Amino acid sequence: MGKFFHLDGKRLEEWYRCHLSGFHQWRAREHAGDYLLFPENIGPYLSIDETALSYDELYTIVTNKEAKGRKGSVVAIVKGTSAETVIKYLGKMPASKRRKVKEITLDMAANMELIARRCFPAANLVTDRFHVQKLAVEALQEMRIAYRWEALELENREMETHTT
């Protein structure tokens, strides 16, 4: 039978991280906990939104819509959703690239709108359809409830006039 050898997983992980991965030479290593930028992924159509990568940590993510979630999708990931912070980090990308953005899809949060307007000044802002549909459904529900109360009040008045 063949010989078996024991592979120390911790040592292999350390060897990969320290020698094979290029981690120590990674230019973004110092600030990766706060932001990552990939200006080469900027396209004419972007999306900006916030997401929770863990229970209490929100991140702002800018993506290239034309990449459709595949390689080259991520333009930026910034820890937090503060407009001031996100604008500061997105401003590190070349202005010439940011001016080429034609359209940004976003939710209706004021901070996302401010970020989009400041960082991508030539872009048209488009509210994503999920939030538009949600608003429409909520408005319809409010109208339905108001009409239902109105109908109930009318029915109660009619019952009072017929019983007296």
C-alpha cells in the first residue's frame, strides 16, 4: 500500500497566506477593512446599495450592472453608509472614470442619493423598481383601508337610521 502523510492544516494555511497568496504585497491590505476600490470595473450603468455582511456591520456596495453579478461586478465596498465616509473613499477613484457613469440605480435613501450625485456627477439617478413597487403597494393599501373605513361608517349610519 502507499504511504500516508499528515498535512498540518494550520501550517498549510500560513504558508499559503504568507508565501503563495501575495497577501503581504497586496496594496489594499492597509485599508481593506475600511474600503476596497476597483475603478477598472466602472461601467456606464452602476448600482449603489447598502448591505449587512454581518449582524451589526453595514457596508455600501457599488456594482457594475453590466457585469450581472459575475467577475468585474464590484466597483467599491465601503464600511458604513455615512455619505461623508463613502464620498471620501469613492473620491479616490479617478474623476475621469466616475464622469463616464451615465446611470445609477439606488433606493430612496437620502445618503445614497447624495453619494451618487457627488461621486458620479454626470449620472442620471434611477430609483430601483423594488422600492417603487413597495411605495405603490403601500399607497394602495392605505387607500383600501381608508375606503373600507368609509364603507363601514356608511353602513353603520344606515343601520342606525333603519333601526330607529
